[in-house]
Amino acid sequence: MVQEDLSFISHLKKGEVIASDIYFNKTLLVKAGTVVNNELLKNLENWGVTKLQPKKQFPPKKNKIENLVKQKEKIFYSKELFDIKVLFYESLQYVVSEARYGLVLNSDVELSWLENLFISSLLDSRISTLLFSLKKQDPYSYFHSFDVFLLGSLLARESGIKDIRSFAIGCLIYDIGKLKINRKLLQKDDTLSKTEYEEMQKHTVYGINVLIENDLPLIYRDLIKSHHERLDGSGYPEGLTSEFLSEEIRLLAVVDTYSALTLQRPYRKNPFSSIKAIELLLSKENKYDIKYVISLMELIKIYPKDCIVKLSNGKRARIKSVNENQPYFPILEELDTAKVYELPLNFSITIVRFIEWENIVDVKPDSEINKKEIYWNYFFNEFINGDLEEAMNYFPMVTEGMASNNIFIDVIIRLIKEVETKRIDGQLSIGEEHDALLKIKEIISLTLV
């Protein structure tokens, strides 16, 4: 018989059955039907759960062992989710500050998107095991990777990187070769000797070994091996030049350097300010892809002194001065009126885009990046990964302003062709292609009938 009144967990007894699902925010901690045991009671106490509805009935004896095994698996899975959430917010507190991120993470939407991306990445036990090991080996290396994951994922989405999920996981594990570097060397608080520096550089090659040892997809190989390469060939381990560096590696190099400069680390107690870091990146256009440096500025809305920017009121202005503690509210001087004022705290005027700084000029026209192409990449990536519901969230953005016949030609036909291409390239099996075509028929029935 089920007890209708809420009871304290202290009243529960072993052998009772939980009557209803128990959630932490939106995460399922304990499934209804779970048999109460000492481990569960301890977990509930650790999670801060004080009340629930117990159900006093016993499972059939012949299935008792099987049921207990299943329930333990469910409890473990729920505990794993909880641990990942805790790690996400612990890491967030360590790396995020408005002086480095601007106001980009003040949005619940952005934060939720990153949280879900992090959780889904770490539900692969190979990824979570490596990251927990890295955190134990050298906390700074872990937090630096988490920082790069946050900024890299946001910037990849804004820049139209096609496979954001794979890139995001790559950001989490790109420094994983440091697991094979001596801890004392990683945590040395003095300048490295030539021999030590050469050993530290080997983490890029060691990372490939870790990838193989843990049976992880080779899709992450280039990010692990080449994130220290530079456009002019001055990087390592292979001295690759721009023509051999993918867009993903170029983007990662910018974010990795920004994070490394601005996060406190063992041998540098006073990190660069976000402004100084951006100035350095801008001044090294022979090493870093300038379009991603500009995109980073526009993501976090932090611009160095003397930048020329376009404002939401249509005017152009020069950044006259920047407060390092609140760099997202600079002092502006409008170019045509010479009017000087602080960027309004109520956001009645905002900076729309970067135009130039010294000899660095924005390569994008006023229309910026083709947003529909970016939305197409999101739409197609979710579609091909089997999440039709999530893909359809982007469908209105892809088809905005299109007539029905244009939707069929420009979206449906393109979708069929790209699915066929993936099958020909060996990225989809014939069965997966068939499933994708069925989903396309479903999209037609939902949108064009």
C-alpha cells in the first residue's frame, strides 16, 4: 500500500520501494520503483533530499536479484549525472568572471546550453575518466581545458563550425597529453629550462597516445596534436603553416591562447587582463587567424583602447578608455560628433561590431556571416545525429522568408543530397541513410503539406 503523505527519509526502511521519481532540478536522481537500501539512503542524504513518498510493497521474489541489479545501475547513472553537474558549476565558479567573459554568460539560455553540452560529453565514461584524471594530476590544466570548452563552444557556434559537439569534446581533451607529463613539471612555479620546455611541448604528441589507449575517435587527433601550431609555421610539434591548419585548429589556437594568458597559473600569479590579451592576439596576425580574434571580441563584447566600433544607433565610435574590471562598459567617443560618454548601463546603446584597430581591419561586411548558413549547419548536424526535434528548432531560421517551392528546392533537396553524400563518403550506412530519408518525409509532412 502506498503512503500518500510525504515522509522524511529517516523513516524509510530497507525493502520499501520509492513510489515516484526523485529529481534534482531537471535531473532524475532516483527512478520510481527503486528498492530502498543503505546505499540509497546515504545518497539521498548527500544529495540533500529530505522528503519523498515511499511505497511499501516488495518485488516478486523470483525477480528480486535482477531488480536489485537494475536499480543499482539506475542509481549509479543518476549519481553520475549529479556528479557531472556539480563539476560543471564548480568549474564555472573557478574560471568565469565578467572581466574575462563580459556578460555572455549572464544569459540562462547560454548557460543551460553549455551545461547540457558538458553533461552529454561527460556521459561518455572515457571522456569523464580522462578529465577527472587530469583534474587530479594538475587542477590548472583541467580548469584551463574547461575554460577553453566554454569559450570555444560559444565561439564555434557563432562562427558556423559544423560539428559543434565534436569540437566541444575536443576542447575538453585537447590538452589530455599532460597526463603523461610529470606533475612537478606541470606545477612548477618558476620559468622552465630549455629541456623542461621541450618535454612540456611533447604533451601534443603524448595526447595522441592517450587517444589511442582509450579507444577514442581519431576525429579529435588534429585538435590534440596541432593546437600549438601557428599560421606562420612557428608553432609545434610539426611547424605547420596556414594551409595545413583547419578552421577548428585556428579557432582553438585563439581561445587556448586567450585562456592561457588570462587565467592565473602556477608560474604567473598576475595574469593578463582580457584587454591586454586581446591586444596581443590582434598584434600577432601572422600567427593567429584574425577573424577568430575579432569573433572572440564580439562574443564577449570586450574591445581594446583605440578600437573603432559600430554602435547600435548607427554611429561609429572610438574606444577612449577601458576599465579592466568592467571592460564591457568602455568610454566612447563618437567620430562624427566628438561626443564622449560611457556605454550606457541600460543597453540603450550597444556595440554592434568591431571595425578596426591600428592596422587590423574587420574582414566581414556589415552583413557579417551568413546567419542562415550557420543555422543550416546546426539544423543538419542535429538531423544527422538523429535528434529531429532539436533539428526542427532551427528549421524556421533556415527557411525564414522562403516560399514553399523554395523550401523544397533549397532545403529538402539539399538535405537529401547531403545525406546521400555522407553515405557515399562512408559516414552513413545504407540503413542510416534509409532512416534519414524517412525523417525527411516526416519534415515534408510537418512543413509542406
